[in-house]
Amino acid sequence: MGLRHAVLASLLDEEATGYELSKRFDVSVADYWSATPQQLYRELERLESDGLVHGRVVEQERRPNKRVFALTEAGREELHIFIAQPTRPTAMRDDLLVKLLAAGADDLGAVRKAFEERREQARNKLARYDRLRDRLLDGKSETAHLRDAKRVGPYLTLMGGRMYEQQNILWCDAVLDALDQRERSALTPDPGDRP
Amino acid sequence: MGLRHAVLASLLDEEATGYELSKRFDVSVADYWSATPQQLYRELERLESDGLVHGRVVEQERRPNKRVFALTEAGREELHIFIAQPTRPTAMRDDLLVKLLAAGADDLGAVRKAFEERREQARNKLARYDRLRDRLLDGKSETAHLRDAKRVGPYLTLMGGRMYEQQNILWCDAVLDALDQRERSALTPDPGDRP
DNA sequence: TCCCTATACTCACTTTGTTGAATAGGTGCG
DNA sequence: CGCACCTATTCAACAAAGTGAGTATAGGGA
């Protein structure tokens, strides 16, 4: 039931069409959730049949008609209930971990490449988060924002993503360092080594 | 195809029955992957019919017979191929993020509770990782281990998990601090505030 | 003796996520 | 003018992951 609540949360700020949501979940919300258009349209239909969102058709002249979905009272209530329920622990499920775990001597090159890519991605995300953060704070201080903003969630989740990517970069650095060390000690004709 | 490779990687060190794997994936490998027994039995069957693992029945006297699965050459090859393939970026998909994002003024108590729980879980995991680390290093230094060990994956993934949990704790601290600030500024009769 | 836990596995089902394509008008560019 | 891309959605089929219950045997403790 993950996507369900992610969609509801995404509709908290403003109503949206399936298409708009697919943009958010492809780029913006994808920071911590992703979904294809198909999933979103399906989820929206289910949410509507459960009465948690309400869609109205907006006729457009020069574009296909669209259905704009908004949260209902029941939808807001559902979010309250969801928030109050126990959170089950999340596993990482990152392919990169599996690759590193499984890597033998032959794979170190490929693993290095994978980690360099990951580090690059993490750096890009971090930069994006920093831009989003600046926009969100809009010149004000963090303290002021946390005091005055209607909802603190958007800022604090952003900080969560930011810290996650920073840690990610550090981990990639550590792994790449370790691989370097390996390579060097494999190359040097190691004099005093145990067979 | 996530579980598939996680299972293969788990069989790299030693063969196992579905039951044993379910233990690993419930506790140990669950550090970064989790699966129910049913998933594992199904996955093992698929892997066997694809020739990536091979199971042999071990007759037991005082226990039900069991099937012990081991990697085949094709299984090892599959892991090499997997490692060399591009890694697709992983989304976080953490309910806690959605909860925080969606939280309004009424939900701050519930959110606080959720974050305190998460922090506690993270601390426990961290402690477990530290124990595993000590066992893995077995008195040797990190440098020595990285130089001499057959595979560096187990240690480096452990360090990844460790860093992840440390960052998790810091994030929980930050969020809980922010919620505290909120509460205080909501309680104090704020004199010079904009309506 | 009875119940609980551990071993070892299976069946049936639902929910999620992924892939590929079809439809259909509009905008911008060279 | 044609071609690629953007808006906006739908259909069909499948693969992967998760849920819940059930079966059977054995050992240990109250």
C-alpha cells in the first residue's frame, strides 16, 4: 500500500491529473518514490472508487480533456490514519549492494564502474536537493522556516534525501578507496607475505 | 529480478536449504534485503529450472528431508553478468518519508513516535553491524582485511549498512529536533508575530 | 501429557510493478 | 511540409513481490 499513500500525500498540496502526477513521480517525488504513468492512473482509479480522491473532467479546447483529481475528506482522514499506524521497517533492496557482496576478483573493474556511476548520480541528486532547498527556504533561515511554515514535511524530507545522498557519496568514496588499495597490493611484488 | 541475484549471492559462500535462506533473509541478509520463506522457495525453484542452482535431497532421520541448494557454474556466470550490467538507480520507497511529508499539525505527535521508533531500530541495527564487523575482522585491522580477504564485498556492504544507519540516526535526530522547536514555538505566546 | 517451538516445506491468492503499444490532437523547428 | 516531441489517457499482458494459511515431524519443558 505504498504508492497509495504517496499519491495521497502528493495531492495534499494541490490537485493534479494523472499526467501531472506521472511527472512528479518521474522527477520530483522520484527523489524517494517512483512510479510509471500506468501505475498512477490505476491507483487514481482505485482511490476514486474508494472515495479518497475525487476527479472532475476539465474540458480543454486545444488539448485532450483531462481529469483533475483532488483529495476528499476521506482521503485526508486516510492519511491521518496511515500516519498514526506503526511503520514497518524498510529494507534497502539496492542492487549495488548485491553486486558488491557478490563480487570476486574478476568483477572488481565492473564494480568500480558501478560505484563511480552511483557516486555521480548521488552528486547530481545532492545538487538538485540544494536547489530545491534554496527555493523552499526562499531566503529565510531554516529556523524561521521550521517555525513558520504550514507543513514542515516537505523541508524535512528534503533534508532526509540530502543526508542520504551525502552518506551515499561517502560510502562510494570508501568503496572506491578500498578497491584502489586492493589493486595496488595486487600489483606490488609483495615481499613478506604469507602464501 | 532483485531477489534472484540476492539469493545467488547468498549461496556464494555456502550452499543452503530454503529454510536456511529464509533465516538469512529474515535476520542477516535482511540488513539490506528481506524475503519470506515462500518467496525464497519459489525463487529457488525458478533458479533450479533455469539451471543456476542445483538442489540435492538430503535424507534425514529425525527431521523432514531437506533440499540443499548450491550454485552451479551457470549461476556464477549469471552473477558475473549481473555485476557487469548497468545498475538502475534505486528509489527509497520509505513509508516514513511519506508520513513526514504528509504530516499536518494534528499528526506531529504520531510522527514523533514513528521517528523515535525508527531511531531505536537504527541504533539496534548499528550495534548488530558493529558486532558483525568485529567478528568479520577477527582482530585484524581493516587495512589488513581489505588486503588479504578473498572477497571484500561482505565487509564493504557491512560498512555501507553501517553508514546508512548512522545517517538514519542523524536524520531522526534532526527531525525530532525540528518537531521540538515547532512545539515550543507553538506553546510560547509569540509576541512579535505576523498574523 | 500437552503445548510450545523449531525444522522443512507447499498451496493459493493478492498486490505491485514493468513493458509495450494504441490513440489523438498540438507545438515548435528547419 | 514533415517530423519529432509534448499533452493526456487507455488497454492488455506479464513478472515480481508479498500475504495467509496449512501440513507434518520432532524435541523440550511444565
